[in-house]
Amino acid sequence: MKKLLEIFLIYLKIGAFTIGGGYAMLPLIQVEVVDKKKWMSTDEFMDMFAVIQSAPGPIAVNSAVFLGYKIGKVKGSIAATLGAVIPSFTIILIIAIFFKDFRSFSFVEGVFKGVRPAVVALIAAAVYKLSKSTDLTKGTIAQFLIILIAIVLLGIHPILLIIASALTGIVVASKKQERGRE
């Protein structure tokens, strides 16, 4: 019961103080779950990140379900998901009720404009932390650059690139395995 409350409160705190969605939450989740609570290793966190990105739905909810299940099975998933969703649901509900009144305040517009760079910085920090724990080789760096160019310059859909990357990984792994047998 204590862990359920802990996971709920962690996600409630993260959900309440993270603006910008799931990617902006990642550094906070990593600090709480990997660094402080030690509920998973950095490698497990990277694996979780790969799984939650490929699953449909918001990253925040996917991570809450995944981590909650790891900590407390179905009850843990429910606790973490509620913690992640309650703050944003409450904020959106309040904004929806008073949106016309809120939008007219230059203060609110200023808050939204001021928060954007912070969100970008949080996402960049998550990318930096995740890249430090990745096995960087010439091949993975080349793959990263090819995928980045394919998305940004060529407009190729990310799903196609994920499938192509998975297939590439399968081919490379099977070739390494064949070389190991020789």
C-alpha cells in the first residue's frame, strides 16, 4: 500500500509541475524512479522509454501504466495513471470553464510564451540524459543522423522509420549471431 501511495504521489507531483507533455516529464520521472527510488536501472528506464514511445497514447500515461505495473501490478498502474492524469485534467477543466476570461489576460499569454522555452529545455535535457546511457557507435550515430534527416528534411513518417530501425536491428543482431557461430 505504501508503494502505491508513493507512485501515485510521484506521478501527481510530476503531472502537476510538468508543462509540455510526456517528453518534458522524462527527466523528472528518471530522477524520481531511477535516481531516488531506484525502482529501475538506467538501462531499464531506456527500455521502458522505447516501449512507451511505440505504444499508442500519451507518453505520460504510458509511462505511468508501465512503471505502475512494475511496482504494484494492476493497482500500481491505476495509482500511477491517476496521479499523472488528475493534475492536467483538473487544469484543463478549469481552463475550459473560464477560457474566454483567461485568454484575454496578457498575463496568461505571457505565461504560455514564457513556459515554451522551459519545455524545450526539459525535452533537450531528457534527450541528453538518454543519449549518455546509450551505446553510441559510429553505426548508431549514423542511424540517428539518417533518421533525423528523414524526419526533418524529407518528411518521412516516424512510424516507417521505427519499423525500418527495428528491421535493421534484427538484421544486424542476426549477422552478429551468425559471426559468433563461425
